[in-house]
Amino acid sequence: MGEKVLRIGVIGTGFIGKQHIEAIRRIPGAEVVAVADSNGEMVKSVSEQLHIPSYYSDYTELLKKKDIDIVHNCTPSALHFEINKAVMKSGKHVYCEKPLTLNTKESEELVQLSKEKGIAAGANFNYRHNAMVQEMHERVKNNSIGEILVVHGQYLQDWLLYDTDYDWRLDPKLGGESRAVSDIGSHCFDTMQYILNKKIISVYANLITVYPIRKRTEKVGGTYSNQQGKVLEEVSIHSEDVAFIMIKFENGTQGLINLSQVGAGKKNGLSVTISGSTASLEWEQERPDKLWVGHRDSGNEEIYASSGFLTGAAKRYALLPNGHPLGWTDALKCAIQSFYEAILHDTYQEDKQNYATFADGHYIMKLVEACLISSQHKEWVDIQ
């Protein structure tokens, strides 16, 4: 990336925080120098195990370090607004996990603050940086599948299949009013908008809560955990387990998104299908280095994530030789690297970026809130 070494601080050292640290360490010219987490024992352990020089149980102490260039916010959703604001006020660039905030009032304020401070502000919608999503973007841009007729997105998981499954995302104070749409639907929104290079401007959503009552157990597992224990209490649930969302793009293209966190056997089943007038493209996150190309009058194709098969700007995402699978961690690394390159090249204040900006994250929060309104009133809702 250049001779300058970017010094990075990471706030939040749970599952996703550790993934960020690993990804950062794969980027030349980037160094994780400090971590922070309110769990003092955990942050000390992470610092020692991963050989990170400094650790703090209070993130504000990390922000006082003048030699940190960029802060990654890997905390639960309810803390994103407060911490993002503090990071920017300290004069540091910020890269935040999705969703950007719990609501559009907060996300709008963050967008304005980033502009006022001249801060690089990125949101981690990493799937757009998968090599095959990049290839879909290139093929749509080059009109290689003809006119786009319809698009389908799907994101299916099973980690909330049982009524005893519970974690912080089900508490509206921590996870917000929406769950499936905000947590996984946001990835569908960003990935589909990126591939088409068009915004979704209207939604019609049906949100379903399969378990209005869940049983919080003695051992509350983390996300994707199977930990169970004695039932402690019954908890009323108001956020959605399932969502069906019809969408309209600004160019008139229409589509459908199907979301579920109660689909037995589906672990992280994100898929996107783009149906064109001459061919179709389909990508599945659980088969991340393969792109299916569908034809009517000839045999279908399966393209591999190799520079020999990819086109245009997608070629740079083929990090490994053919037959060496690229996956989730590679997309995360590429997402973060794209953000860092904009900082090093001083291009982060330009309107169009390859990474998802806070403005993109704010727009996705508009889509999430529109889905809540649409489901409540049973009508199409336009994005203002």
C-alpha cells in the first residue's frame, strides 16, 4: 500500500473483532497497536495471545493515543453511534461494523460529523469485496448479460431456530427494532445495490416473528452458539425472525429478498441471482469462489475465482491461483484494504468509493426503517 505504516486500534474483541485483527495483519503497511473492550479479562487475554502492545478496558483511553491513525469499531450495534462519534471527535478515521447505528437519526448525525471533521468513515459490508461479487458487478456494468429483468436475494441462517436460542441481538435496546433485516438483510441490500450500481428506492416488506416468546437460558450463547442451560425466564420478542421484501431499484428493476434466521441447516446462506435478458448470474456465499452463469440455449457455466477467468477490476481480487479457494476472510481483508488505500491516497472524501461509506450505511438504515414501516402498514414505502 505504500511506505507509511498505518497504526490501528480495535474496539471490541469478540468474534468479529478478532476477525478484523487477523484481516488487518494480512495487509502490508498496517499494524494493530492497541485493543479495547469493556471485558477486562478478555481484552487482556486477546492482547497477550495476539501480541498486541496495548490494551484497555475503557475505549476512551485508546482514543487518547495520538499515534493511532484508524479505529475499528467491532462492538455490539447499540454502541456504534456513541463510539463512532467519539472516534471522529478524536480526529481518527473510523471503520465500523454493520449496521452503522440503530436508527437513521443516529446514522445521519454520523455522516454529517464525518464531513465536518474530514474523516474517512467506512462501514463493513464486506460481501461486496468478494471476488465473484466484483465479477458480477463488472459483467452487469459491461452489459454482458443483457438488460436486467429481475433480481433475487436470499440470506438464510438457523442459529435462532429454537425458542431457547437467545443473544443480545434479540434485545431491542442492544440490537434495535429490526433484527433479521438489520443484521443480515443489510448485507443483501448492500451487495445487490453494489452489483447493479443502483439504489433501492422502494420496498414492500412482510416481517414475521416466529417466536413471540423466547426462553432465555442459564447459558446464553453468543451468535451461532449451541450453548443451552436451565430456562431462567421467558422474554417477549418483537423483532423479526423472517422477512420477505419486494424491492424496486432506481432504474425500474424489481426484485425479491428472502430472509430467515430459523432455517434448519442453513448456516450463512447468502445468495444473489441476477437475471438478465441474455444470461443469469448467481453467487452463493457458502461457495464463495464460484460464480454460476446460466444460459437458455447452451450449457451453463461455473466460473472460478482466478485472474484468468475474471474481468476488469475484479481481477485484482483473485488473490490465489486457480483451485485455491477464496472466502469470507479474503473478502474482509479486501474490504479493509480498500478503505486503507483511500486514506493513503487521500481520496476518501470523493463521492464514489469502492468500500461502503457511512453515507452508504445511512442509506441502508433508511431501507431497514422503511421495511419496518411497510410491514406495519402493509404498503409500499419509498425511500426519502
